[in-house]
Amino acid sequence: MGAECAICGKKKSMGYALARRGLAKKKGGGGQHISGRTKRAFKPNLQTVRAEVDGTVKRIRICAKCLRSGKVKKVVS
């Protein structure tokens, strides 16, 4: 299993990093223009947690959103 949340299945997604030139119109300029696009990866914020899964304690990788929302029960040793 790669970099994927064990609960919701969130994984890496691809996109672009945009390079912009020019001063924004609301700051008194002529507007911003995209002068380049570079491929980049958006990676999930995965945490390794000891959690109770089906009655047994396992180490799983879950995203921070699932950890905050309480979708998994952490085990404290």
C-alpha cells in the first residue's frame, strides 16, 4: 500500500504550480498573467497511528482529517 489513507482512501493527486507575473488589478496593476505551468503533486497529510481495527491493535496510516474527526480509535500505551 502506498501513500493512501486507510480510512477514506485519500491519496496523491496531480496538478500544476502556476507562475504568475504582473500586479493584481485591485492593487492598481493591469492584472496577473500566468507565465508558466509546472507539474506538481498534492500529497495527503498522513499520520502513522496505533489504532484499534476489528478488535486488534494495528499501525495504520490515516490522514489528519480522519484523525481529527474521530473516525478511528487511537490506542494509548
